[in-house]
Amino acid sequence: MHLTDVTLREGDQIPGREFTAEAKIECARALDDLGVPFVQPGFPATGEKDREVIGELAGTTDADVVALARALEGDIDAALESDADVIETFVSASDRHLEHLLGVSRGEMLSMLGEAVDYVHDHGVTAHVTLADAFRTDRDHLVEIVETVPDVAFVSLADTVGARTPETVEECLDGLASHVAVDRLGVHFHDDMGCATANALAAYRAGVGKADVSVGGLGERAGNTALEELAVACAVDHDDDLGLAADALVPTCRSVLDTLGEPYGDRKAVLGTAIAEHESGIHTAAMLSNPATLEPFDPGRFGGERRLVFGKPTGEGGARRLLERAGIDPDSKTVAAYLDALAAAGPLDLDAALALAKEEFGS
């Protein structure tokens, strides 16, 4: 499954946010270095900044630079002028959106889409398509739309309002599988019900060819599928790094968020500094024996870090293992004395706890 990163476009659309062109360019280059195959930095028709960003990146990255455009000639012209590698044009798919957003009939939408894709291709540029509100659209209508654009590499189905769960995503994709090539489909999920990453995993299992992702889940409202969560889950469950430099994942994602001025919590999945921190005596003792005992994955595999904390909560088992690691005989008297020393000096990280053992009890 290929990834399209939409951090820089979706994040910039959050009310009150306005990323600078320089920040967008720096982040796009970092995501390119990570190995993301498609980076969507912006929507050129919305202003000069996004045209500048895409123009600066075009032809300088291994990733294909994607410009978003409505199925309108003016939008596509703005994307063409920015020299994007890919123009991703979008239309509404559901009856609800056709009536209340576009104000056009289904037939008019199909004509708009077909003409837009032809216009992109006539200018020698690759076209991708996104169908807004696709997961609340009748299956036969989706098949009709996909068949309208047979020369488009990827047609992405968007869960525009975050209304779907893994079960309903699987039902939709299973229903389409006998009518269209699933590996030609992409997906775009929002996290309004907390299901964006789980939905993308369901789509991965169904065999879709592409998924939109965002660093830290950054995006409108509750955000989008988190790049780092999807990447780690696919690596752990399917041994698939999705073409990314796995050991650079956490540092790159943290750097992108820092560059954009976007905070992430200590307990943010994958990225948080506290997710691989252990202090409980029972936990630290087990972690000293075998870290996999209490971790879903080795954080170092993705460029993260583990932190064991020792102090008053440290139990006899943990103290004994620390003493053994420091080359000190862990007799009961030494263990008791070391526990007192840890309680007085803690909290300490592993290196400091070992140093204390050697200082207090080493020969």
C-alpha cells in the first residue's frame, strides 16, 4: 500500500492555523527523506503560498508532489502552473453532497470529473481522483464513477466526515471488490469517531493501493489517519514497513510537528515520550529481563527510546537484576540497602541506577 501524506494541506486548513511556505517545504523534504511516495503540500487554487511551495518542491524530491484541485479548469490550471507531479482532483460522490455542496446532478458530476481528468492528461500530468463522502455513497454509484475514469491510477474513497468504522469499511470494500480493482482504490479517513487508523488498517487488509495519512493525525476537526500509527501497526502485524525508513519514523514525525509548531502529548501513541516509560517495580524487573514482556514493539525499531525509571517503587526483583547487571552479588542485605539508596536518590534512569549500584556497592 502506498502512502500520500496530507499533513501540510489538511493541517493548514485547521481553523487558526497558517503554516509558512518555508515550514511546509522543510517538512515535505523530511517526509521525502522518510520514504513517503506521495506528498500533498497544498491546494494551489487557494493562494500563492501553496503554488510557491509546490513549485519549489517540484522536480527536487523522490516523492511525487501532489496538488489538490476541484474538478474545475481554473483549479487545474493553478495546479499545472505549480508544476506538480500529480494533480488530485476531487468531486462529491454522495447524493447528500451533490445536492447540498455542489448543487449538481449525478450526471453533471460525472461529466465534470471526466472532463477534468481529460484536461489533466491532455497537459501530460498524472491524475489521481478523490471522491468526497464516498463511504456514504451507494455501491453502484461508486462503481459508475470509477468506470468513468479508467485511466486514473488511483481513485480514493473519502470518509469525509469520519462516519465509518472498520466493519463498515470492510463491507464497502468487499462489495466493490467484484466490480473494480481494489488495488486501484485509495482511502482517506477522518478521525471524528476515533477510527481513522483502524479504518486504514481495514483497508490495508482489503488490499487497497493507497492511503492518505497525516503526521500525528493532524488535520481538520479530529484529524486524519496518523502516519506513524499506521506505519507501526503494519510493521508489527504484517512485517510491512510501507516503504518507509522505519528507524527514522519517530524522529521525522516529531521534527515535522515541531517545525509546524504543533504540540503532541507525552502519551501520544508512537510519538509520545512516555509511551515506553516504565517505573512500577514489577514492570521494571520484567523489562530488565526481557523488554518485550511489556511492550508491543521495540521503540528503537522506529527511532524512539525506552526509559526505565528506578526509585522508591522499585521492588526486590528489579534491584536484584540491577545489581547483577552492575556485576554485584545481589545478596539479601545488599538488595535491601540498594533499595534504600534508590528510594533516596530516585527517580533515576537505567544508567544512573547502575552507576549508583557501582558507587555504593562495587568493590
